[in-house]
Amino acid sequence: MNAALRAGLPMLIGVSVMLSLAMGVRQSLGLFMAPATQEIGIAVAEFTFAIAVQNLGWGFLTPFTGAAAARWGFRPVLVAGVLAYVLGLAVMALAQGAFALLVGAGLLIGFALACTGSGMALAVAARPVPPALRSTALGIVSAAGSVGALIAAPIGQVLAEGWGWRAGVWGFLLLALAMLPAAWVAGRVDRMPAPPLAQGESPRMGAALGRAMTHVPFLVMAAAYFVCGLQLVFLTTHLPSYLALCGQDPMLSAKALGLIGGFNVLGSLFFGWAGGRWNKGVLLGGIYLTRSLVLGLYFAWPPTEASTLVFAAIMGFLWLGVAPLVAGMVAEMFGLRYLAMIQGVAFMSHQLGSFLGAFGGGVLFDLNGDYVLAWQLGVGMGLFAGAVQVAYAVRTTGPPAPDPRPAAA
């Protein structure tokens, strides 16, 4: 084993465990939508608004938590995120109205994910590995982020069916507590020397951000990332409700979410490996195109258990494979020093889409009584975004022009 990789292995394991639990709990919150709205007496749109705010907060805060990690180190940011996650789940479990859900499931968990989610985790994972292994390592960590759904979704469903949805949330809180030692170990990356500046990379945070916001391939990637967020959060939030509306067994939702997590492992590993060999932008656009076609085929006919499980397996393979590709593209364009911050800017776009997927899907359901218009819009936007991403990736995915200003003394 490479000496540098051996030294970084504890950090990679720690950040993988943290990401796995953070994403597993977050992806499974939709299991509680139907029982929570019925018990508390709120509309579906009010629950989905809390999830939408969570995703919006996650996206808009990630550039700032990335900048904080660049200035003060990863460990304090990671640990603060875990504590916010625990507090947010506690507030959600005790909620008696829409406002408490908004604070717990929305604001607090949104901040927690900005500190512990894929953007921050992959920025940590990129540090302790040599460049030749970076894409593969990012794929492995992304794959680990999928394992949590295999644990969280069945636990949440069993607890909710046996003792009510609040018991499911308390179970998730215990899972979140296990993130604390993992985040502490991952924070050891702060002991490593700062990565050297890439060719043309500015040492100034503001200049690095300015270069990103004027680099067309980056902006195209960030715009396509919007549609990615819309599709994925629409599914995690509304698939349980859609299956219940179609008369399917409630346990099928947990099976589907768990299967997504399982195949997500394979997809993340594959696309992490593939990103080290082929054009990352083309692979990214191909994911969007394929995912949109599969969405359209699934929702065009009434769901069965078999079609739902096949759909979940395919979508799982195409799910978080985007994460190592996006992180790798940003690293190639702008280097490692401000990777968390610049990737956070792209992720902000992703989370705007997530907001629309969660809240917009709920609004359209309340207006129309079904999800037809919601999935049709998601499919059309995905096909367009995928085509544009492929077209620009074929043209160029290289680094932007060097910063013409001299470095600060």
C-alpha cells in the first residue's frame, strides 16, 4: 500500500462513516412524512417546506463552511455539524407543529449537512491521497455515503411502524451520535500540510472564487447540478407518498430507499474509477440523461413491487456517482486549497434544485392531487441539462486562465 495512502487511511475511514450516517438519515426522513403530517395536523406542503429549507440551507451554507474549514480547519466544522444534527433530530422528534419541524428538520439539519455532507467529506478525502488515486478515493468515500441508507431506512420504518414516527426519529438521533468520533478522526486531516497551489491558482480566497464564477465550464456544470438536486430530492421526499397513493405496501418505500443506497455503492465506486480514466463531464451528463429516461419510464405506468425495486436499483447506481465526478472536476479546474468552498458554490445550485424538488413537488401534489406534472417537469429538465453538460464537456473541462494579479506578499 502507498505510504501516503496508509497514513491517510484512518481519515478516509472516519470521513466515510460520518458521511454514511449523515446521508443515510437525511435520505430517509421522507418515511415520516405521512404519519407526521397526520398526527400533527399539517399539510404535506408544510412538511416538504421544512425539507426544502433543509436542502436550501445545506446548499447556501456549504460555501461558508468550506471557507471556514480553509481558514480554521476541518475538525471544528465537522464536529459542529454533528452536534447540530443531533439537536435538529431532537427538535424534530418533539415537534408539535410546522414551525418546530422547520427549525429541526429544516434549519438545524440543513446547517449540519453543510458541515458533514458530501461536499465537505470529499474535500477531506481529497487531501490524504496522491493525485493518481484521487478519483478512486472520492468514489470510495461517496460509496460509503450510500451505505447509511441501508441502515437508516429499515430502522426508521420498523421503529415508526412499531412505536410511531417519533420513535423512528429518536432512532436516527442515536445513529447521528455515532458520527461524533468519526468526525473527530476525519479532522486529523488538519495536521497535514496545506496542499500546494495548482498552476495558475490564486492563494487568495476571494480571487479563487472570482475565477470560478467566470469559468464557463464550471458554470455549466453548476447549472446542470441544479436539475440533479431537483430529481433526487423529489424522489427521497415523495416516493413513499407516491407509493402509498398507489396502494403499495408501506414497507416497499423502505425497501426502495435501501436498494437505492445499496446500488449507490456500486455506482459511486464505478464512476469514481471511471472518472480517473475518461472525461468526467461527459460521464456526468450521461448520468443525467440516463437517470431522466429511467424516471420517465417508471412514472409513466402504475408502480408494482417489481418495477419499483428495479427502478430503485437503476437509480441507485446513478445516484451519488455524480459526487466524485463533480469533486474531481472542481479539483482539476481550481486545485485543492479551496475545493470545499468552490465545490460548495456548485452545490448551492444543486440545493436550489433540491428545494424545488421537495417543496415544488408538495405544492403540485396539493394542487393536482397527483405527481404527474411534477415528474414530467423533472424528466424534461433532466434531459436538457444532461445534453448541455455533455456538449460543453466535449469542448473543454480544463482549468481557467491564471489569476493575473500578483500574489499577496
